Amino acid sequence: MVTEHDLVTMSQILLAAETNVEAIPRLTERYAFDIEQAYRVQAFLIDEKIKKGMRLAGYKMGLTSPQKMKQMQVSSPVFGVLTAETLLEDGASLKKKKLIHPRVELEVAFVLGDSITPEDDLTPEALAKKIAYTTVALEIIDSRYQDFRFTLPDVIADNTSAAYYVLGSHFARLDDMKASLLHFGAQLWINGTLQAVGTPANVLGHPLTALASLVRQLHQYRGETLKPGQIVLTGGITEAFAVEAGDVIEGVIDHLGSVRIKVSE
């Protein structure tokens, strides 16, 4: 049985692994903890980052594809926290030496225009009215665990492998779109080579469904609600691809524009 001290210790181990850019064995090899306790580890981890001056910017969803959910044997996605300091400008360069074994995902991002609580209408139609802007995003994930292998409690504790993220420069309003977001084509390119295609429907059937899940889970595990101005990354449209120094990565989604990042040594 893990203690409160164990949960804090786990968060410190993860923070040290991230700071030192050093992969560690899975925490579940040493501690037996469940999903609820994993979210507490995550909360301790984020609290420590905030104490060091980082600022909460929003949230990210993970395990939003049927394949990933089946692989991890779960029936719902997971969430992590985004900080303002890990947001990169479109076209920016990211140093690979800051990361252990980075991968990139193409996603739909929402910028909220209103608060959202579990008591609100969480249907896609109602949630669309709560969103100020929608754009394309790239998320750079980086597990702190050796070989990028983990159990569900491990990845939750590790803030769902959050590292960096980039938002596109074109911000659209859902209400202004003539076509359904579900049918927008999405492409992920690395060094001019098309790596994967998909649609936002790959994210739980609809990115707004991922948003609804975040609202419920954030209240369940944190007792918190979403606020205006917060960013939500809804989950990978395609599988994640490993990135190397020298890579130029571009994500494109119909009607939402493109986003690019360069990876240096």
C-alpha cells in the first residue's frame, strides 16, 4: 500500500528524470498504485512546477484512439496538464537534447471562450459554442520511462508524456466552418515526406467528445473545471512518430491551416 509520502516521492522521481533528461524504470515496478493515486502523483508534479514559476495553460488528452485504448486495456482516455512555458511558436526550433526519446503527434486544439463544468450540456453542439477558436497543433511527447514502455498508472503519473506543443497560426471558429470538423483531412509530414493521414474523427469519434471526457475527468480527479482562455489538445489524429535532430515536421488540417517545428541537436 502506497503512502502520501510515496506519492510525493514518485512525483520527485519523475521531475528529476525530466530535468536530467534521463529515462527511468517504470514506477509500477517499485510501487503498487492505482489510477486515482496516479493522478495525485501528477498533481504533485504539476504543483512543484508551478512553485518553480511555470504557469498552467490548459490540458491535453491521451489514449484517444481505439487502437491505443485497446493496447492499454482502457475504456476512457486520460488527461495531462499543459504549461505556458512548453508552448512553442509556430516554426520554432526545439533542441532534441532537452528530451529523452521524443515523438510527435498531430492534433486538433481548442482555445476555450467560456468556462465548462460537468453540469453543463456536454453534447458536441453545446460544447462548440464554448470554444473561442480551433487550430491545428503538433504535440511533442516524451515518456520519462525506459523504452517508452509504461502501464496506465505510470503514464498518468508522468503527466501523460507531456513535453512541448505548438499551435498553428490560423485560428478558426467552429461556428464559421461550413464543413464538419469530422471530415477535415489531416496530414503529418516529416522532412517533406508524408508520414500519416487521418481525420479528427479518429479522436474518440469527435474531438469534442474528448473535450467532454476531459471536463468529467478533471472534476472527478481534481475537483476542477475548465476556464476561458485555456488550451485543450484533444489527442492524436494519427500515431506518434519518433523525431530526430534535423527533422522538419509539419502538420496540416483542412480549414485549420498548418503548423511547423524544426528539431535541432
